[in-house]
Amino acid sequence: MKELKILLVVVFFALLTYWGVEPFAHSKMHKHVEFKNFTYKDLPALSKTGDASRGKALVMGAGACVGCHSIKVAGVPAPMSPNAAAASYGVNPPDLSDVGGLLDGRFLAQMIKNPVKALNLENKFDGKTRFFPMPAFAGAGGNKDQEVADMVAYLKSIAPKEITPKEAYVTTCGRCHANRYGKYEQIGFVPKTKSNIKTNQDVDLLKFKENVGKYQGHLADYLGKLPPDLSIIVRARSEDFLKTFVEDPQSQLKGTAMPRVGVTKEGYEKVMKYLDKTGDPSKPARESLGIKVIGFFVIFTILALLWKRSVWKDLH
Ligand code: HEC
Ligand code: HEC
């Protein structure tokens, strides 16, 4: 009888924590953020159909995009080194080759018309005391919405059909976040080690490290802090946090300097594939091992049953 009472008390408190306290604490610690599936409906849809060839002329000309951005697939090299760019703008502008395949169309249009609004950084760059380094497109003399649509059409037309997870990461996160396990720093992939015979030092590697240090200094000045290395972020943060945060950083961290980067759902999934690989490299092996272990137990069970039958058959 006494045991039963103790049991009831234990059960009562367990249920109270489970239904009363835990959900309450959870809602306090993790605020609920509505996930919008990377649709960016707060930005206006493109009202015009773009023309890629006119867009090309604008991107290369009046739009001034190539004054700051490289476009490797179109043979446009970077106008300056990552460090010279970061010294001027705080951060190295990304190559525009694959943005049309990774970023949302509404977002891209808004990025051209009003970058601060697209990036959701109006709290930081008020346009009076603090200015965003990328200027809003002022128009090239024609219908501005048409011109913007043309540039978006051009960027979409040049994006490669196949974009690897690594490339998606470099374009959308790489200018700010290093990934040590992926041997990636904000200015590029770490050069393969090859030491100098005379000095036994790897000069290229030392030079690279020096440049990384300088770049990170500019970046920290621009953003207020150095963005964290994302090698193992998939272990530190939940899937739910990551997708809602990348969709709109302000929703989770009011006042953060991280911009909304405007990835599509597919673009986000590509980036996550890369982060899964660096953060949990043994996942594919583990999963395939799981199937093998289950297979082993199935076969083992069948064999055991057969064996049991054959043993008992003789005893009856
Ligand atoms: C004066 C230099 C400058 C010019 C001109 C410029 N940009 Fe940028 N752009 C930048 C910088 C700097 C960034 C990175 C800003 C950041 O991450 O805070 C950027 C970022 C971007 C991004 C990435 C947005 C994201 O969140 O992923 C796109 C896309 C882009 N620019 C497109 C363009 C296009 C198209 C043009 C021409 C209409 C253009 N830019 C003109 C400097 C420039
Ligand atoms: C223009 C620079 C910039 C770009 C581009 C950028 N981030 Fe960030 N990110 C930041 C900064 C700055 C912080 C630090 C935020 C803070 O503490 O306020 C940050 C923080 C984060 C965090 C940590 C949040 C936390 O509290 O644990 C994650 C996760 C993250 N970024 C993911 C990404 C991903 C994924 C991409 C690419 C799709 C990306 N970021 C692109 C600047 C950037």
C-alpha cells in the first residue's frame, strides 16, 4: 500500500513536469518563430518579365555590378583582392556566377533596388549616419522595374545547372563564415601544404594565413564581431533554429548584424548538405552501418529459429 502511494506521488510529479513545467520553460527559452519556407513574401513580386540580354548590358554597364563583384562564368575577374575589397566595403562582395540559382527572385530584385531592405538591416544602416556599402540601383534611364527584372533574368540565365553544396556555401555564407573542418577561410580554401626546401616553411600557407588574419580584422570591424566558424554548427543548433535563423536572422536574434541572405529552399538545402558533411562527417557511414546491423539481426533471427526448430524436432 505504501509503495503504491509513493508510486502515485512520483507519477503525479512526473506528469506535472511533463505537461506543465517543461512546455512553459521551453517556450521561454526557445521562442517560437514562424517558418515561411524561404518565400520572402514581405518583398514585392517582380511585376515585369525580364530580358536576359538587356540585363547583361546593365550588369556589365550602368548597373555597375562588376565594379565590385566578379562573375567568373562570364569571364569577369574580381576587380580587387578580397582584402582590398574588405578594406573598402568591410566584406568581400560575393562572385555573382551562381546567385541566380541560389537566391530567391524577389530577393534579388530587392537586393538591386534597395539592398538594406532586402537584407533586413534597416536597424543598422539607417542611411543617415551609417551607409551600406552596396548602393541602391538608381535606374539607367528607362523603366526601373523593367531594368531590375532584366538584371535578375540575366543572373538566372548564367547560373550553372549544377551547383555543388560547397559552392553554395562559399557564395552565400563564405564571405563571412570560416569552416575549419572544410579547410575553408573567408578568403578561400586553405592551400595544400608544400614546404620550401631551403627554409622548410610553406610560404604560400604563411601568406594565406596572414591574409586571413587581415581579412577577419576588416570583417570584425564591419560586423561588430567575427562571425562564428560554422564547421560544427549542425551539432550546436537544432534544424528548426537554423532554418528560421537563416530565413530571417532578426526573427531569432533581434539587432544581429547577420543579414538575411535570401536563399531559396533548394539553395538552403545545398548549404546544409555542406554543413552536415563538415559537422558530422561520419553520418553517411553510420547510417549505412545501421542498415547492415539490422540486416545482420534479421538473418541471425531466422537462423536461430531454424536451429531451434531442428533441435526441438528430435526431442518431441
Ligand atoms: C560599391 C560596390 C558594390 C556594387 C556597385 C554592387 N555591389 Fe552587390 N554587394 C556589395 C557588397 C559589399 C556585398 C556584401 C554585403 C554584405 O554581405 O554585407 C554585396 C552583396 C551582393 C549580393 C549578395 C546578397 C546576399 O545576401 O546573398 C548580391 C546578389 C549582389 N550584391 C548583387 C549586386 C548586383 C546585381 C549589383 C549591380 C546592380 C551589385 N551587387 C552592385 C557591393 C557592391
Ligand atoms: C555578411 C556576413 C554574413 C553572412 C553572409 C552570413 N552570416 Fe551568419 N552570422 C554573421 C554574424 C555577424 C553572426 C553573429 C550574429 C550575432 O551574434 O549577432 C552570424 C551568426 C550565424 C550563426 C550563429 C547563430 C547562433 O546564435 O548560434 C549561424 C548558424 C549562421 N550565422 C549561419 C549562416 C549561414 C548558414 C549563412 C549562409 C547561408 C550565413 N550565416 C551568412 C554574419 C553573416
